[in-house]
Amino acid sequence: MTQFRQLSLGAFLMAGGHHIAAWRHPDVPADPLDFPAYKRVAQLAEAARFDALFVADSVAAPTDAIASQTSRSVYFEPLTLLSALSAVTERIGLISTVTTSYNEPYHVARKFASLDHLSGGRAGWNLVTSDAAAEAFNFGRDAHIPHAERYARAREFHRVVRGLWDSWADDAFVRDKASGQFYDPARLHVLDHVGDHFKVRGPLNVACSPQGRPVVVQAGSSETGRELAAETAEVVFTAQTSLASAQAFYADLKGRLAAFGRDEDDLRIMPGVFVVVGQSEGEAREKFEQFQELVEPEVGIALLGRMLGNFDLSGYPQDGPLPDLPLTENGQQSRQKLLTELAGNESLTLAQLGRRIAGGRGHYSLIGTPKQVADELQAWFEQRAADGFNVLVPHLPGGLEDFATQVVPELQRRGLFRTEYQGRTLREHLGLKRPGNEFFA
């Protein structure tokens, strides 16, 4: 190893698994609201000493022509799910996606502070700006918020949430029954924020977080997203398709930190990696093909259309090339660019590209033996392309069980991953320092 620390691992939880056709596999529970299945996965990841569970979210359900052929229309609200999982786990971190576009800062600050207390300091907030235009229609809008405005709102949103989390000093609550004093008024800060997007008085009605503040995660890789991450994020979840592109992203983002008075160790970069593992490479590929055979062409193309910026591609020939589509202002710009380049570089038809992303959705894919998978993860880690990985598996719980029982022991044998938890909080797992309160020494 050329780096002194060990890598971090997040277990990405998507109902049924990350493959678009996972729910059709005979080993996958068909009901995405099956809590015992989530409990099993969470405890499996904790037994393997993962840093965190990572739950994605959207506040809109797809209703297009092929929506009825996927399992993505219903799933648990993530903070409710993670609160339940906090009661059946002890150490593993609990990270949830919550959009800044269609929430209010006070709600988000209160919910994550509460989860941090419930879990004993294991909460993390994945700050996103919503790439699904359909979300707007559930919140009194006729159109999605433009990309630049979403990021301006997100920056101020984070500032307000952070200020609310710092409403109380660590020693504010004296709880002196004899004198009758519950808290020290001198150790309370009223935010009184007035900005372009929000007016929030405060204070927050939840005490200071057990880990100082919940960990802030960010997933945007556009130019605007990178700037926001360099300023606000402690973990970045990104999609990179090669070692070279991951190294370039890593160097760029780490290089931006100094402008915000931050050190390299203040930020962990964790690319997503889609993994299918088998005792032989042939077995792994056979497992993967079982899922690929379940992908109807129109389902893969519809998924592609959503990821490119909510384009309807149903009218284009399935055996033709990806049409020349503009990078939209309202979509997920970094993913649009990645998929457009992938289609051009490999001369993929529309159907081929849809099938290609059905599992990894643009993330780096590893299909092979435990040694082959570990070799690649080690190379990315040691060659400054990643500080860790969000592990995406085709199906749950089977895919995560394969990774936990086959790849994790290989990483442990190499000294790359922990064999026991050394701390109790998510910050301690990730090697992040406890932040000071910005209003109190």
C-alpha cells in the first residue's frame, strides 16, 4: 500500500438491487417494501464491517409506458427506513439521499439530527439537487428548477442546515433538577438567517449531534457540483468509468479544497462500482448474464432516457445510434456527458446502450473472481483514484452476500480493509475529524 489509511466501503441499497431487472430474478423478494429483507442486508453489511449503508431516493414515481415493468415505482421513504434499521444495527453508518430542491432546511436539519441521536452518531446526509424533472410536479411547480438555480439553492440550503445543527453548544443542556435549569441560554445560538432562497429563524429543536454534525455527502460531478462538493462535502459519491477518469476527478476535486480552507483528508472520494463476483470469471459472467437476459429492450431504453435528462427515446429505432441530444439545463449533466461519450466510443445502438447501463447505470463495472475484483479496487485506491467505494450489486441480498463473503476477506488479507470497527460513529469509520461548532468554542 502507498497510502497509510484503509479504504472505506459503502453498501448501496436500492430496492431489489442495482440492476434494473433485479426484481424479476427468482432469488430477489418481489416486494420492495419488505422490511425484513432490508434488515437482513443491513446486518450482513455490518457483519462485514462496511462503513455505511447508502440509500438513494427520488420524490417522484415513474409513470411512463414501461414503468409497470420495473420495481422503482414504490419504495420506503429513506429516513423512515434508516430510523428502523438503526434499531437493528449497532455500528454501521446510515446515509440517506435527501434533495435540497423540494425540501426545507429546517425539516432536513431536524430529521438528520434526530437520526444521529437515534443511531448514536451514525447519520449521513447525501445532499442532491434532484435530476428527475417529474419531482417538480409534486411540489406545486409546472417545471423543474433550472440547474444553476438548483445549485445556488443547495449552497444556501447547506449553510442553513449547518447553522441549525450548531444551534446548541455541546454543554448547553445542564438538566439541573435541583435548580430547575434545563439549559444554559448563553450556550444557545439563534440563527436568524435571511438569504435569497430561505428565511429561517431557528434554533433547531434537537440537541447537538453525537458526532458534532451528521456527515455530509454530495454526488454531483458537473463543474457546479464539484465546486459545491469542495466547499461542503465530506464524502463524494461519483460515477467514473476508468482508472484514468477517476484519477483526474480525484486530483481535480482534492485540488479545489484549499480554496475553501480545507485539507485533503477532510474529504473522502468514493466512486460507485458495480460488482458481480464468482469463483471463476466464467461463473461471474454467467451470473451477470442471468440479469441481462431479463432486460426488455424498451425498459433499458427508458432507463437511458431518464438518465440522459428525461428524454423520451421510444420513437427512435432500437437498432439505431443514440440520437444527437443536447445536454439539458435541468438534467444530471455529468451523467449525460458520460453516457453520450460511452455510446460514441463503443458505437453502441440505442438498445445496446440501454442494456449496457441496466446494471451499473454508468458506474465502473467489475465482473470476475474475488482476486480480480480486489486487484482493481486496490489499484484505484493506491493510485489516487478513490478513498473507498460505494458497492453496487445486481441483486439483494445475494449480490451483497457474495461481495461480503468473498471480496471483503480478500481485501482484509491484503490489509486494505478493517477486520473490526475501531469506533462507533460514521465519522470515526471514515477517518473524518469531529467538526467544531461554528458559534461556540
